[in-house]
Amino acid sequence: MSFLAPAFLLGLAAIAVPVIIHLIHREKRVVVEFPSLMFLQRIPYKSVRRQKIRHLLLLILRCLAFALLAAAFARPFFERTQPAVATSGAREVVILLDHSASMGYGSRWTSARAAAKKAVGTLAPDDRATLVLFANDAAVATPPNAAPAAVAAAIDAAKLTSEGTRYGAALKLASQIIASSKLPRREVVLVSDFQKTGWTTHDEVGFPRGTAITPIDVAAAASPDLAVSRVTTDRDSAGPRDHVIVAARVTNTGAPDKPVSVSLAVGGRTVQTQSASIPAHGAKQIAFASIAVPNGATRGSVRLTPDSLPEDDIFDFTLAPDDAVPVLLVEPSGARDNQSLFLSRALAIGDRPSFRVDVKSASALTPRDIDGRALVILDEVAPPGGPVGAQLRNLVQSGSGLLVIAGANGANALPADWRTVMPASAGATIDRTADAGGTLSSIDYAHPIFEIFNAPRSGDFSTARFFRYRALSPSAGASVLARFDDGAPALVERTVGRGKILEWASTMDAYWTSLPLQPVFLPFVHQLAQHAGRYADPRPWYTAGEVLDLSRHEELTAAFTRGAADSASEFVVQTPSGAKIRATATGVGHLVPLAEQGFYELRGRDTPVGGGRPMAVNLDASESDLTHFTPQDLVAAVTGSGAQSAASSDLETSTPQDQERRQRVWWYLLLVALLLLAAETTVSNRLSRATS
């Protein structure tokens, strides 16, 4: 028997109370009335303490009551002792099969599948097996209660992935399966190459007591391996056409000064080849000569001569022109001299991205001018009505941006169709010339427009003075991104459909503010245009195991969705193996898992095969590190005394709290103690009457 709160056993000292009472109990004096004491001799009375315990039954009842009360508060329970490992009965077997990229080295994958099938061959008719395939993540590959033949078929159907090795997820899944099993014998068979980069002691994994873990190591002695671990592209936009310098990082895991041939292919054609010597246990950067950037997104690759792990001897990437963001700047018919000069010049010198700016007068604006624009800027021009306004609203709904500069005339006489979508309504002009102008005092530096200014010495908005601005009243659902020092909103944003509308309270020239004369103006305009125009720097490659979020990568989907309705935001993503995945820019299907090495292709609904946007996916670089660790270290970490976990099976010892909670021994002890106290009261009353 054990106790949950053994400190309460100190209460057993209370047993001494009834013992002391019985020991010091004095004999009662009996007074006898006598008529005269003159003839009696006077003898002094001596008080003699009684040393003999009377009423032994009463003493026992009282002591037992105190003892049971102390034991009840100590919360006793009976520990269940079971054998550590069952030696008979049906087995619950979980087969963990590593199918990460490193298993493609030499004959490891063939040996691993053979070992897994051998484990299946040892199953008895009453045994139950589950196949779990793991790489970055783990997944059950067989249905519950699958027959051994079905498990063997799943092993044959398993394929290598391009993902990295992570043992933690697989072991946690196996632990859950084992803990839910009621079979007397439980076993985990782990088939892997035991790559050191895949295991960390920080993975908190534990198995129930009685679980046998059998590691099967298929990592034969690995020879040194060469790999392309990374490719960088350095773009040069100085000339009439962009050029790029491709550089590859090649690593060597051990071969002494191994010579290697490195080739660069663009569009499926080898354009350059270089020879280099890679130092042992080192790396070297190999730069190719500058090449012109193709007109469209083009596939590129850097390759080495294949070795025992050919998957890491190739690194794919994409080259795409730095597409200029199409911007339409609309100014009023009676514009001030050089009203849009600061804004148009700031956008014209943008780099990565560049901006293609067209300036139009509001009176000459047509629906055709708006088509295909990523950003429309109304420079002190009220949003238009009629067909032009309808076209502009559709453009915003489909994902483009609209920047409204209120200034002197930018939000006057709003058409009814615009009142429900504008981020704010512009009121009277606030004049701050009397106090030398206001400043921006509250800025949301967590917003993409302002986050680059959050670091020290990255830009100071406090030097800009605002002498006049419009009083903006934000609409419901709009966000205020910046405020003046008097609390008035300076920049307000609202999401409309898949696009954004932003409203600026002052001007974008030096008419009402000194902001265009400050160094912070240029990066502010670029960030504002990039955010409103949904621009994101395209990634040249991804890593296998990543999940592509199309809702956050408008640069990939913009070519298929801009200017179209929401219903057109349906895509087909074709994997390197040829499988097709349905996807959307928003909603449920915007997440695309990138599990295969090679080129994915993103296409619109009507885009022909080969006409979509290629996306390069490469091997996890950690898979090139074939450093091995001892399997017994992993087994000891997950089966040691500190790693044992409580499970629901009856075969294992649960926590003391669980056992005590199920047994409730203290209830019975408390009940017996109450009965003893009741019996003690009855006995003591009878003894009192007998002596009276």
C-alpha cells in the first residue's frame, strides 16, 4: 500500500490522546455521611495515580478511530504491480518506415522495405499491425485491423519522398497507437538509416511500460557525398535588359579535394559548365557568368555528376523577369503645376519591383485605361461613377489596389456606389499652419507598409510637417494605419473583395505637407504601392515539405486572376510526377503541399499545359548530411524511466493520482472511522451508567 499524501500520517500521534486520558483517569471519591467523627482516628488521605488502564475496549475504539482518520487523509491506495514486458498473447505491432530523401542513398530503401516486410511475416493470426510512413511528418498508411497481406502491400506501394527526416512526429504517433491498444504485447519496429540530423533530445516522446522497441538500421557505411546545397541569383538591372549571375554552393561530406563538374541549365538547355575542386568536409561557391533574364518565368538547374545520392546532385530554381507593376495615376483636369511630379518620379525610380506609371487626366479616363492595372491612384480625384467607376470597383474586387489621395478635392461628391466601399469619408479641411504644422505621431509599424521603418535609423516620419489635411471618418471594418499628432486619421485601409482601398488625408506633393521633401518619402511610396498593388518578391525555389499558401503569394496567381471575377480564381497545380491538385487563391483550397522534388506548374483554368508558372522544389538540405547515430541511444531516450508515459491500457502502471482516484480507499476508511466513533459513544455511555 502507498499513500498519496503521506504527511497526514503524522496525525497518528493523536492516538496518544486517548491513552493519556485513560492513564490519568482518577478514582472517584465516594462521600459517606456519618453522624460524628469524634471517635474516629484521623488518617491523612494520599492520592494515588491509577497506573492500570481500565475499559480496554473503549481505548481500542478511540485509538482505531484516530488512526483511521489519519490514514483516510493520507489517501492510501494499492499499487498494481505487473510484469514489465508481457511474454505471451497477441501483439500490437507498429512498423515505422522511414521514407525520407536520405533513404535513397545506395540500396537503403530496398533494404528498408525488405526489413519491414520481414517484420510483417512474423505476425501471428491474432496479432495486429499498423504501418506508419514518416519523413518530416508521419502518417498511418494502413487501415485499422488490416491483414498482414494488406500491410505488406502498403510497404510495396510506399515511395521515397524529398522531405527531411524527423523522428519525433513518428514516435509520438506510434506512442498514441500503442497507448490505445488493449493487447498484452506491444512492439514498435523502427526501420531507418538513423540520420543524426533527424533526432533531437528535445523531442518529448515516451512509450507505455511494457513496450518493446526494435530498431532496424539499414545505414550501410556511407561514402563521401557531394551536393548542391543552395543557389543564389544576383540580378543586375543596369542595362536595357536584366541580367543575372547564378552562384551555386557545393558541399563535400568527406572526400579529399574531390574534383567535380558543375553545369548550369536554363530552359532545359545547358548554357555553362565549370570544373572545381571541393575541399574535404567543406564547401565552395561556384559563380557562373552573367546571363540575360528570359522574357518569362523559366526553369533553371545546377547539376553535378550523379553519385550514390543523386537527388542532392541537382538544384532547381526559376528565373523570371522583374515584371513592372502597372500603375495608373489619375490627376484632376485642373491639376496644379507638377501636382503628380513627386509621386510619379518616386515610382519611376523603383527597383525590385519597378513600376510602370501612366498618368491620365480624370476627364479623359476610359474603362480601357483601367484594365490590367495592379494599382490605381486617384491624386485628389473623386472616385469616378458610370462605366469607369464600375470597371474600377471590379478591378479592386478581383485583387488590385486603389489609393485615394484626399487632398483638396480627392473625396468630394462621392457617387452612391462608392460610399459602401470607401475606407473613410472625408470631411472639412484641418488647418495647422498656425502651429507650424502637425506631425505623424501614431504609426502601425507592424503593418507591411511601415514595418521596414521599425528598425533604428530606418526612416523618421517625425521630421515631416503637415499644414493641412482632411478630417477622415473611418468606415466600419476599416483600419487606421497612421494618425496625426491631434489624433486625426492620416492613412486608412479597407479590404474590398480580394483587393485593398487606402485613403490618404493630405496631399502627395509639397502643397499641404513637407513629406515629399523628406528622405522617408521614397521608401514610403514604394511600400505603399507594393502593398496596395499586391506585389511580393517571387521566390526562386522552395524546400520539399513546405506548404504553399496561394493567398499569400499573389505574385504567382496575379497573372491568372487580375481583372477577372472571383470565380476565376481556380487553379490547377501539377506536381513533378504528373498528379494534379485543384487549388484556389482564397478559401479552402489555398494550401498546396510541396512534397516532391522538381518543378510544379501553376495554371489557370484555361491555361494550356506548359503555359503556367513553374515553381521549383528542392531536397531538404539536411538530407545530404548522412551522419549516423546509434539506434540504442534513441531507444533509451524514449523507454527510460523518465520517458514512461501514462496510458489507458490496464497492462501498465498508471500514475499514483489515477490509481488513488479509481480506488477511493479513503472513503471506506472514513466510513469505518465514523462507525467506530459511534460505537465509542455507545460504549462510553453504558460504562458511565454502570459506574454511577
